[in-house]
Amino acid sequence: MTKEITETTQNLPATPDSFVGMALEDLRELDHTALPTVINDGEMFKVRGANWGLPAVKDFNAVILDCHKYEYHRCSNQDHAIPGFYTMDGETDSKGEPIEEIHNMWADDGCTYSVSHYVGAHVLMLTPEDAFNGLAIVTISPTSVKRFQAFLQLELGRQRKLQPFQAVTKFKLGNPVKGRGGKMFSPWEFEFVEPFDPSVIE
């Protein structure tokens, strides 16, 4: 499990060494408890949790600073004491508990589990101007992860010879598609806007 996450993370693009004087390692320590987290609820982009002043929008511009993959393991019994957990390294959950022990607990209780793959990214929000302009985390849902990787590696990397932190990217809602259970939702889409000078954020 660890090898899989590590290898796929190596395919993500390079990141700046620092951000406004902050080492990249310190930037990565700013998680969902410290920064607003932008999600796509299938109809609009919204901030999860506390109200950070971001209205529901259908698109926004941002500079991608750092990308990381993580997984969500979901128990087949959602009434279980541990219905699910996130893991960044494939070895422990977000509380530091060994995931093998949790899997064994689920198996002992007659449960199976599924794994969903996400990409999180620290970004510098540039729009909407009437909301906060600053650091945030975007959570790319499993249905849009491959599209996000293709945008970073092909459009930005191969075609434009840019690293993500050298570009302004528009995050927008795609055309509605039918998801599981027949419910319609709009996946993430990504569009290059213009080059961005990394020295502005150093």
C-alpha cells in the first residue's frame, strides 16, 4: 500500500521550495483544520466546514503550489465504530493508527471495505475577489483525479513547459454526467489562464 501511494505521488509535478518565506514542509503541515478546504458538491464549489467567506461559485482562479495523494477507506458497515478513515502514507490513518489493525477489526466484524483515491492541493486563491485571497486546499474527488493529472502533466508540463506554480489555473465545473445511483453531477475541469511569476509568492 505504501509503495503504491509513494510511486503515484512521484508522478505529481514539482513544487516551489518555499512560499512567502515558508518551507514547503511547513506548508504541507497546514491541513484542513488550518486552511479553508474547497470542495465540489456536484453543483457548486463550496468551502467545507467553517465559513471562510468564500461564496458558492462555479469557477475560480488559483495557483497550484503542492499536490499530494491520499486514500479514503470506507467500511461496508457505516454504523461501525470506525466507519472509515483517511491515510496519506498507506500505513497509518490520520490519527496515527495502523490501518492493518483497522482492516483486521473490520474483517473480524464481518465487514469488507472499499478504497477511494483523492488528490489534495495547496493553492493560492486569486478569485473570487470578494472572498478571501490566500492559501486554501482543494480536494479533487476520485472521478476527476485522472483529469487533473492529465492537465498537470500534459497541458501544463508537455505543451506549455510550465510547472503548476508557474501558471494561473481556472478550476471550473464540467458538463453534468450521471454518477452512481443515476444522480447527475458536474465533475472538476481545469483550464490554463496565463503564466504566473513564482517570484511573487517567494
